[in-house]
Amino acid sequence: MTHPLIGKHIQDLPTPALVVDWPLLQANLSAMQAAADSYGKALRPHVKTHKCSQLARLQLEKGAIGVTCATVGEAEAMAAAGIRDILIANQLVTPDKLARVAALLEHANVKFVVDSAAGITIADQFAREKHVKFEVLVEVDCGGGRCGAQSPAEALQFTQMVLDSTSLRFGGIQAYNGSDNYHQSMDERARRCKLSDEKTLAAAEQVRTLCEIPRVSGAGTGSSALMMEYGTLTEIQSGTYVYSDTTYRSLTPQYQPALFVLAAVLSQPLPGRFIMDGGLKSMGTEFSSPEVNSYPQLEFQSYSEEHVQWNVTGDGPLPRLGQKVLLVPSHVCTTVNHHRTCYVVENETVRDVWPIDGF
């Protein structure tokens, strides 16, 4: 059944609403795939950004080899949509999540990461009891200070444990340093990415004394171009490039904001103040500030749960009461997490409605 809002004007959408600009999305998808292809790298985009199986299928149609997920729920949604090559870039150490992955193995190739002797033992014992075989990647801390083996020797130890296990298969190395993405100075970003690459390479060289490495997977949108150039990674996990935001627009200008929150002007209690209905429950608030598309003279002031306030800081036309405007969020990943539907728009007309099903 066709959604009743398909074919409607953007001003007919309920607010706050998540809106995807179709032409800009297509341009972003093509740009990242072209970059990966030019370096001979596999693209395994991270779906935590959009959490939408229909968009993930578009990424595969463009040339991606599979997807990266943050949660088992995302992996379940991708598998239900027919996506077969799935990496959960996270440690799974509890029986409930391991059981859900075991169920997915009936119709998808699902992998996850390990970074401890205890985690490897838990996964191996569970798989043996359930008569399945888990494919796991050894995660390496390449500078992010979060999860991962803390040295090449430890990566070697964990890989040997996987190889010695009865119910695990070695799927490669996971190496992701999120902090590499956000340096405004390209020189500093390059320096940091080079350090991450060197740590990843040192671990990989140790592991190659034991076995071949099926994949070395990592990188975000802000670091992907550099990490592809340095060469140790074989797979790129970038996610934010699909939508971009006010933060990534300055970090990676080749990807333009394609996701917006449609908000209505609710109040103008003073000549210099506008209040709209896209607040903390509609937008992620990290990293920088949101913007009102087409109204640069409106400057972000503050969020509350259901409202966002703007100050008038310059001359020019202003939106009228009741008008619906597009807000560019500062962080698309956490913005998407507030919504269950996104409206795909072209020339201000709704061309499709996608469920956000990856939870």
C-alpha cells in the first residue's frame, strides 16, 4: 500500500519530521563509493548513522560489500531486509546477544569483535554448546583509548586463542579510532591518522606471523580518505557521509548535509526571537550547533525538550508563524535515533517514506 504522504508537498508533513534530500543523498553515496573504489578498498558502511535497511540496500547497490552495525538490533533489521554480509563492530559477551546472533547465522553471515581472553572463551563456549560457529574479528586499540587489544603482542595472543578454539573462526582485525575524525586542521588529522595506521599495521604484522588476515576494517567519515591513502585498512566503515551535518560539513566538504529536521515556527514572542518545535527529543546536540536552512540570519540559542530557540542576528527575510523550515542538525547519528520514519524528498515533494527499523 502506498504511503498517503507520498506525492505531498514538504509543507504537508507533520513536524518535527526527519527529511532526506534525495539528490544530495545520491551525491554523497556516489562520492564515498568512488573514493573507496579509487583506492581499491571495500566499503562496509556503518548503519548506525541511518538505522534504515532501505538506505543500506541503496549503499549495496552503489557497490558496498556489506554493512557495519553497532547493535544486534541493527544487524537483525539488516538481515531481515536481505543483507547477508554483516559486521557487528562491538563485543558480544552476554548469552542473550550471542543467542540472537546465532539465530541470524541461519540466513546471514554475521561477524562480531572480541578484545579479551574472557570474551573469546565466552563466545567459544556458547557457540560450542549451541552447535554453531562464530566468525570474530580481533579488535585493536589503534589510539582511541576505548576497546581493543592494547599491544601487537596482545592482538597476537587473542588471534592465537581464536585459531585454537573449536567453535570460532578468525575474521580479521577491527581498528577504529573515532577521535581521528574531528580535527579541523588537516595536518593534525593526517598526523593522528598516520599514528593510528602505524598501530594497526604493527598489530597486523604480528598477526600475519600466525595466519592470513581476511580483512582489516575501520575508519570513519572524517578519517577515511587518509586511512585509505595510508593503506593498512582493507575495509572502510564510514557512516556519517550519507547524511553529513553541520559538524562534518566543515570536516569533509565533499559530503553535503542531506538530512534535515522539518520544524514549524511556533512563536515569535520578541522581534529578535524565534521558537520552533524541533528540540532535544528531535535532534542530536553534540559537536557543534544546528542551523536553519536558507535563513543564515537565525542563530541557534538553546534547546528544550520540545523546542529550539533562535536569535535574529542579521538582516534578511524571516520565516512566518506556522511556516515549516528545514533544520540542519549538528549530529545526524543521534538525530536519527529520535525518529522512526524518514521522508525522502525531491523538489519539495515526498517521493518515498522509509521506516527507521534498525533498533
